[in-house]
Amino acid sequence: MVESAMKWDLDYISEHMPNSNLTVIISKDHNFKYVNEKKIPQDQTSNLESIYTRRSSMTAREFIQRIKSWKEGDERLYLQQVLDSSFGPQLVQDFLHFNWEWAKNKQRIHGWGPLTFNLLLISMEGNVTPCHYDEQQNLFVGIRGIKRCILFPPEQFDCLYPPPVSDPHDRQSQVDFDNPDLKRFPKFREAHGMEAIVGRGDILYIPLHWWHHIESKQNDDYTVSLNFWYKTKPTADIEYPLKGHQKVAILRNIEKMVAEALQNPDEVSHLMRALVLGRYTE
């Protein structure tokens, strides 16, 4: 599908887009947990670097130099850049030569909405994107190195303990897969994932609302991959029983509406408990 991108290694990128400003996520350890900066509480804004990953802008040359000179104890880097026409004529030509007919065919067969963007990912070995789910369809393509993906269906939502919608880590599992706290998260024992190994030229379809935990495998100094993100069209005819991803969407919408009505996200859990348990429950 992306044969023209199979040459996208660090040297090629350095040659053809040396001074382009790129988005790089920086972490003090191997975990790159997504954070919605708009949802960070005001009282935490002065201490962001100790709590969250941070977003930085650097040139391709600077990013590559830091990757190649990295040593144990240094901050870890993960390039996550939306592709557009600003990255030089050669990469644009490579992009135009993707097998777009194949992608459009998948889009048509599955009834997806429009392509929203492509995300280029260049990860140091050992980096981890902790378990989370997304609200778009995702074709995940391997270009260099090996990534290990563990996937969980939406039906296992309650086994993976997402925080409230208002949390900066919305859509992320609160469970530390390296060291799960089974006292706090006992239903994690019941989670059953599927493993997919994504290598050069492989394409993994990650449906919306499917949980996925992704590791850049050791022994590859870095990995390169590419996302194709598609919106989902509204369902014309609702069929019952509802599917897992539909129930997740309902949960999110209810939580958002209640939070907006209360004007205080902290009150949502109290109201929902009262609704479920009833006033006479001990």
C-alpha cells in the first residue's frame, strides 16, 4: 500500500526535509501516554513536565541527532507528525504514489467516512503507547522495524478502567500493564487481548473504540509507521442488541451531557451512582 514510503528511514528524511518543523513528544520514561492539554486542571499547569509527557517542535536534523546520540537516562523521543504538503517535493511525490485505490476500496467496502489525516510515527526502540482507544477507524502501516500491538474489543471496556471523559488522559486505560494494581483494578484479570506483530509492509486495521497497547520492539534502534485515520459514518439503521462500540459511544455522550448540565465534572460520578444504586440502596 505504501511501497513508495519503504525508504523513509532517518537518513532519507534528513536529506529531504532537514529543516521542517516536526512535532515530537518527549517523555522521562518509555511510556508515551496521550494527554489532552485542554483538559489539564489549572492547578497543575505549573508542574506539567513532572506529571505528563510534553510536546515539542524540532527540525528533522535535531530529532535525528538526538535519537542517534541518545544514552540511558536521557529523555525519550517519539515523533508524531501529521503529513502535509510542507515537507518537500520528494515526500509529497512518495505520498502521491501510495496505493490510494486500495485504500479507497477498503473505505467503500466498510462504509467509512472521509480520510481525516495521515500521521507519521518515528519511535525509539522500547517506547510504549499505553492502552487506549480512538474514535476513528485506523489503518496502521509498518514501514521500518517491528511493533507489537495488543488489542481488546470494546466489550472489555470495564476491564480496562478509563478515567472520566474530563480527565487529561481520557480514553486511556488507568492500568499500568508493566505492573498492574489488581486491588484497584480487579476486573483487569478478565481482560483477554489479541496480539498482532506489525512489520515492514504490514497493515493492521484497528477499529474505532478498540483498545490497543503498542510497543516498539527492542533490537530495532527505531521504528517508522504510518496511520490512516478515517471518520465513521452515522449508522443508518440501528440493529439490536447494540454492538460494543455503540455502547461505548453512548457512555461517552451521556457522561458529556451530564457534565455539561452540572457544570462540574466532579459531580458526574455522584449523580450516576445515585441513578444506578437508587436512594434506598445501602
